[in-house]
Amino acid sequence: MSQREEAARAMRGKILGVLLKDARLAAGKSPAECAEIIDCPVSVYKAYELGKKHPSLPELELLAYSFNVPLTHFWGNKTIAAEHRDPSQVPAAELHALRHRLIGARIRQARLAAKLKLKDFAEEVGLTAARLSAYEFGKKSIPVPELDMIAARLGLTLDDLTERQGPVGEWDSARRDLERLRQLPAELREFVVQPANETYLRLAQRLSELPADKLRGLAEMLLDITY
């Protein structure tokens, strides 16, 4: 092995060690816990994080599972902190104020669409008109039990009111997508995650966006070609 290859391997080991330590800290685990997971001495696991020794693939698989990160995370060079914004850095006050206004606006819009007067609806859900108005204009935060009751009366669910954008919304959406993927039958999951099938998935997406008449015409054309 040349000196360049040796140096590249050593550097890769150092990067892997940094990624291991970063993932461990993000998962809130100690070196002793990780050593127990892969059944090795604590000193050996610490050597992995320092890049002085290198884990085997089965060990890395167990650690990835324990850290709740994809195994491919360790093939790269980005730490979890770089990939996911620290919640402590999210401007909570600004996000809260914006979310209260958006939720309130959605409630007001649904109430007006249902042609319900403010005072009448407030009485129906056990609130004063002043409090309901403050909720609708985002001046007061709405406790979840009250929000659930208001939403249900307007034909909404709490899920309809959850955030879909921003750091929290994007994180939640990604988690939901992953859970939906997990619920698919095994053969469908295998098909979806294969890079070679991306063309078919994009085609299916485009077909799903076609108006019914165009989709019907396309189906008829394919039948003519086939028969």
C-alpha cells in the first residue's frame, strides 16, 4: 500500500470516528452503552471514535440502528449537527407568534365558511367571544384540548393545523413519510427505494397529475397500440 493510500485510509478512519461520536452524542448514549451494544471493551469503542481502530460493518450496522440514523450516514462526511438544525437555535418566540396567527386564521376561515357568528360559536364551544377573537387573531395561544374541540366542531383535525413548513414542519413531514414507507408491503418498499426504479416512479407521478380525460385518452391510445 502506498503512502497516499495509507494516509487516505487513516483520514477515512478519523472521519468515521468523528461521525460515530457525533451520532452517539445526538442519540444521548455513553461510550459504555455503545460498547455493550456491539459487545466490545469500552476502550475499543473509544478507539473507534478516535480513529485509532475501525469498527466492522456488522458493528457499524448495530450502532446505526441504535443511533436511529441510516447506515449511509457513515459513508459521508457531514455530522448530524450540520444536517439537522439544533432545536435550541430555532427562533422559538418568532415561530410561536407566527404559528398562533396561522392557526387562528385557519380557524376563523373555517368558521366564516361554516357561516357561524363569532358570539354564537364561542358560546357553543364554551368560550367568551373576546377569547375566541383573541385566538382567531393569534393574540393568545390555544391550549390543545380547546383547539381539538374547536377544530372538531369546524370539521377539522389537529393534523390539519400542524406545521408543514419550516424546520419543525420539514422534520415532521420527513418522519411521516418514513412511517408511510415502513407501512408499505415489503415488495413495494423494495421497489420504491431502488434507484433504478426512479424513472418509473416519476412517470407514475406525472400520470397522477393528468386530468381524467387526458388519462383516459392515453389509456385508449395504449390499448389501440397493444391490440
